[in-house]
Amino acid sequence: MPFDIQVTRTREPKPRPPAGDLGFGRFYGDHLFLADHEGRGWKNPRIVPYGPIPLDPAASALQYAQAMFEGMKAVPGERCPLLFRPQMHIRRFNASARRLCMPEVPEEDFLHALRALVREDASWVPTEPGASLYVRPTMIGTEAFLGVRPSQKYLLYVLTSPVGNYFGPRPTPLRLWVETEHVRAARGGIGAAKAGANYVAGMAAGERAKKAGFHQVVWLDQNHRNVEEAGTMNIFFRIGDTVVTPPLEDSLLAGVTRDSALQLLREWKVTVQERAVSIAEVAEASARGELKEAFGTGTAATISAIGELQWGEKTIRLGDGRGEIADRLYRAMMELFGSRRPDRRGWLVPVDGS
Ligand SMILES: *Cc1c(COP(=O)(O)O)cnc(C)c1O
């Protein structure tokens, strides 16, 4: 039996934000899904009008960052909205939970909750091309206790947010700063979990890069040698005719978009390698004229072409940044999101039904 969800609908639906002016994460839907965990199992699953949540100032999420989230999208469908690969996001949510000593959510219950919430907020799914309803499951430790151990109480909640294209209406090639001082995550750390703490670790370097005119940073590993990610995206390079992306170490986030891109590339018979790639190798490939393109992948931005990498004094340019593979992937993903019906891979899951 999946969650028996109590639904309290809003009596004051909010005005819809103007199309074309959505940005990322500026507007929120009318409802929240919530569930509590105390000791054993999830209780009181409910959908309520969107609003603040009460939290004790000593809560472990606030004191020790026992907090994590997911990010997935819903797109318009013929009959009802479609969620993109929700099961994979749920499995990753539970993997993050295990790493952070937090309780898992049974897959079937979680999917049921996501569908129910998106059904309630269906009118918030934007219909313009490239836009989507971003769905943000979050879990926080809520027990008021200052001793250092896992919280004994948790809140699971899911909010929705209509979003436009992350980097603007027409994605511009990214200029990225290769960060050689800070690291986002180290081996043995929590880099593979979608923890808010990983994001704050990267903020100082991100801000420094933005002040210097870059969009984001490229993260290297703890030895400042191998490339790991691009901001909050996974990263790909095309060297000659081979597409290379770093392998899934525990300092990297296993992106659903990364997985989707790899699957499409393999279907297209493009040679792909998941292997360590050093920033020196990237620079050398560029010097030989073999670095054809680079791009980032993530739910928010989908596929983002990279136009330039600044590594110390060295500027690595990637033509006009509109690489052939990145472009083909971007178009394939946009076509999929715009198709309005479940696909043959089973990636688009209707929110109708239980
Ligand atoms: C969420 C995230 C990604 C992208 O994952 P998707 O599932 O493709 O959205 C990549 N890197 C980091 C650090 C992330 O947090």
C-alpha cells in the first residue's frame, strides 16, 4: 500500500508568473508534499498549501547540515504532466540519505507522492519550449538536540517551481574558470550525495569566478589534477572523435542527465569513455587541435556548451562553443521534453494513476 496522502488544497491559488520571465527558482507552486519520520517509518503524508515550515532553532539540519535534496523535472504531456526519470532520482535520493545517516523513502511511496503533488500543481507546468516544472524533494533533520549524532526526527518535503532555461532563453556558451585552490568535494567525502553542504563548499570559488567574468568554475580533484565537474553539472569533452567524461568516483555526483547523455551517445554509436581526464590532457588536446568541444549536463541546464576554459594563465578556447555533439544532445533532449507522451525508453512517466 503506497502512502495514503491527506490533501488540503489551497483556497488562494497564486497568480501565475509571466511566461518568458520564469528564471530559475524564483516562483513556487501552490502546494507542498510533507511527511514526518520519527523512530520508524514515514508518517502523516500530506499535501498542503505552500508556505513556511516551523523548525526548532536547534534542528540538526541547521546546526550540522543534515540536509539533502533532489532536483528533477516535469514537462507537459498530452493528458497529464510527465516526470523525467523519477525512479532514478528516487534511487539517488536514497543513496544520498544513506551517506548522510538519514532515513530512506520507499521507492513506490516516493513516486506516488511525486505524482500526487505534480497532479495538484499541474497548472504550474509551463508550456513554453525549454521551460519545465522543477520538482525539489528535500529532507532535513528536525530534532532539537545539540549533541553530534544523527537526528531522530526528519521532515521530507517536496516543492515545485516553474523554471525557464537555466542560463537564459538561448543558452550561451559558458566561460569557466578552472579552480586550482578550493575543491568541491574530496575522496571519502560527501561529494556523491546531493547535500546542501557540497554547494556551500563551492560558493566562494563560484563567486570569485563570477566577479572575474566567468559563469562558473570547473572543479578539479583534491590533487588539482583531474577534472571532476563544471559548477553543478557533470562535464564532457570531445577529444578527436571520442567523448570523454570523468568516472563516477565518490567525489562526483552521478547525474541523471549525464546518464541520459551517455545512453543517447551509445545509441548513436559515438565512442564514449568514462575515465579520468586531467586538465593537462585537455590543454594538450586543445594545443594539438583535437579538443573539439566541451559541455556540461544537469537537470536545470540540460546540455550547456562550454566556450572557454581559463586554467591559470592558459585560455582554452572551443571555437564558437557550439559543438556538434552538444548541439545534437541538446536538440534530442528538447525533442524528448517537448514530445508530450511517454517515450520508448520509459524515461517520461505520466503523473496520472497511482
Ligand atoms: C545535481 C547535480 C548534477 C547534475 O545531476 P542531474 O541529475 O543531471 O541533474 C551534477 N553535479 C552536481 C554537483 C549536482 O549537484
